[in-house]
Amino acid sequence: MTSFTDIYDRFMMKITDHNLDTMFASSESDYEAYIKGFLNEAIANFSNCSKDLTDLTGEAFTETLTGQEQDILATFMAVAWSSKEVHSIMELKRHLNDTDFKLYAESQHLREKKNLLIVSEEKIESKKNSYGYSELDMSLLE
């Protein structure tokens, strides 16, 4: 079995979010309930996993996931988190005029977060491809 907290720990090593840190410090159960949404997104996106990620018991996968599988899930979580951050800033931009937006330097912030999202998405595709190749049965090629 692999606990969700194993995935959550890997996820938090990939991002910096003071709001999540504060949430964790004030209520671990609220924190885990919140980031479970990112895990659910990760599970849905890791379609080529050789393990059954839908077979859950409480707060754990019934199967034992490899470090690589855990890392892919955590990276998918980071991509979902990054996407949420980018959309949040874009929503803020809609409510501010250009002068206000530049005043808060959110434009640069948005550009950097978009770049982070693009790099994260490229990284996860690379990890998925590596994982897929490692799971191939090479005897079928003979």
C-alpha cells in the first residue's frame, strides 16, 4: 500500500505555496482534503500507469507504487496547482486596469507562472513517456 501522504510530501517538495503551508499548520485534515483534489486530478491524468490507481482504501492506494509512479503523480499535482495559480492571476488581471496590473507587477508574475506551467507540463510528458517505455514487455519485440 502507498499512503496519499507519501504523494503529498513529494508534491510539496515541488512547489512553494505559503497558503498551503499555513493551512497545513492550522489544520492537517483541511490541508489534506484540499490537496486531495490535486491528487484526484493527477490520478485522472496518469492514464498509462500499470497499477490500478482507482483501487483505494481510506487514504491510500491498495497497491504499492514505485518511486517513479509516486513522482509522476506528484508532478501531475504540481501541474494542476500551477494551472490553478495561473488562472487565479488571469482572473485578477481582468478586474484591474493595465496601470494597476503593472503597479502590482502581476504581469511579470503571470508570465513566470505560465512559463512554470509550460515547463511542468513538458516535464510530466517526459516522465510519462519514460515510465511507459520502462513498463514495455520487450519480449514482445523478439
